[in-house]
Amino acid sequence: MKVFVAGATGALGRALLPQLAAAGHDVVGQTRSAAKQDLVRSLGARPVIADALDPDAVARAVAEAEPDVIVHQLTALSSIDLRHFERDFALTNRLRTEGTDHLLAAGRAVGAERFVAQSYAGWPFARTGGPVKTETDPLDPTPPAAMRTTHDAIRYLEDAVTSASWTQGMVLRYGGFYGPGTSFALEPEGEHVEAIRKRKFPVVGDGAGVWSFIHIEDAAAATVAAIERGHRGIYNVVDDDPAPVAEWLPAAASAVGAKPPRRVPRWLGRLAAGEAGAVMMTEVRGASNEKAKRELGWSLRYPSWRQGFANGLG
């Protein structure tokens, strides 16, 4: 198929493009930076330059590519300070709202058969009930004030994509990425690994917040499966092993050769990392991948973060 990937040079785009090319697809990779054209070519795709927030530029790029499938991987998350959560997510929120609208309009104009978009499984679920959620479980009806705009942007993207009647609109709720090119990477060292080494990534409170991880290559493989076999709806793209912070964070420290993480009370963690950080450490829920494995025929290289972390974070 002809596949148009918006956000081709992000962490997932860099893993996805080679897998799509290896599967025989004709891939066009959109990037905002002319300096990244050679990178896109090296990953197996033809580059196109377009600002995702410019509707005319997006329309031209998609019209020229004439894709069967549009893949929306647009984010702007190079560095996040949890104390300034909304500020640091502001551009990503625009990409999830305005950027989604521009890509959907362009895709409708060319009759794209499939539209696959990135969402997140890490903290949007309701913070009640069991520790692991499925795609049918509700999102948080009362997110912390510091995360509200970002929640709204995720809801907007998911509703817009899955309600587009002219295409097979799929939303992939990825878990926390680790592996090459992510914030949980050894070479080059990601910001989370650096914080763990410096013991600036503590277990806050009881560390009961449940996180779901996914190796970046497994996330890309699930995306290829959705492009080839998916149907309209939402899929959790996570590994088999949701785990509380109090369990996975010490294991991550051990994997990178760091001392065990410090432990701090919730009130102190809230002062240091803001309400968003405290919630992520103590209250968030994990996600089940049963639907994605069953309906997409997807299998994981690293079924558990334990294997991936032990392998030097992949």
C-alpha cells in the first residue's frame, strides 16, 4: 500500500518506516524540517516537507502522495517537565487537535482507506476500579487540573478518528516507550535514564501507580499490523506486564547500573513534580493488550518490560 506517515522522524516514526519498507509498502514520510530529508530516505521512505499545523501544506503533501493509508504520529515531546505539564504539552495538544483535523481533511479529499493515529495509554484512564483497563473502560472524568487540556486533546483525537465514517479510523493507545530513540534508552542516554542514574526519579508515596510499557520496535510492529489488518476502533498497544512504579522503577535502576531510587512521601513528590507527577506515581492505571493481540495478529519481541530492561533497555 501507499502509506503516508506524519511525524516520520519521531521516536516511533524512526522505528516504523523501516518496518513498513521491509513489508513492501510505498512509504512517504512527512517532516517539518528540510534538514531531516536524508534521515527519512535512510529509513526507507520518500521525504515530504510540510508543517503539520498548516492545512494547505498538509493538503498538498497528502494530495501528491495519494496514500491508501495515513499514519498520524505527530507529537512534540522532546522534553517534559511534569511541574509544567500543560505548558510542555501545548504544541502536542495542537498537533492532536488541529493537526488531526488537517490530516483527516486531506485524507478524505484523496479517499484514504485507513487512518491510524497515535494516542496514549499511560494516564488517561479513570483512576478507579481495577489496576488494568481495556479499551471499553472509561477515561478519567475528572483529570487533575494540570492535565485537563492534554486529556481533552486526547479525547478529541480519539473521537475525531474513530467517528470518521469515510475511512477505517484506528487509534493506537501506546504504552510508555522504551528502547532506541526514546527517553528510556541507553545510547544515546534518554532523559529518564539520566534522571534514574542521578537518583532524581524517586518512588513517590506508595508507588502504586500502574504503568504499561512497550518497546519501540514492538510498538512499530503493532502499527504495521493495524495498517495491514486493523478495523475502526481503539487498540491498547502495550506489553503483557502492567506493573506499579514501586516494582518497575527499582528494576530500571538496576538495569542501567544505578543505585536504587529514593523514596519520598506523596506531599514532597507533589512539590517536586507537581500534581501530574504525583498522580502518575500513585494513581494511574495500566492497560490490557488482549484486543490488539487477538484482532491484529500481533506478537511481541518483548512480552514484558522485564525482558527489555534486562536486555539493556532493548
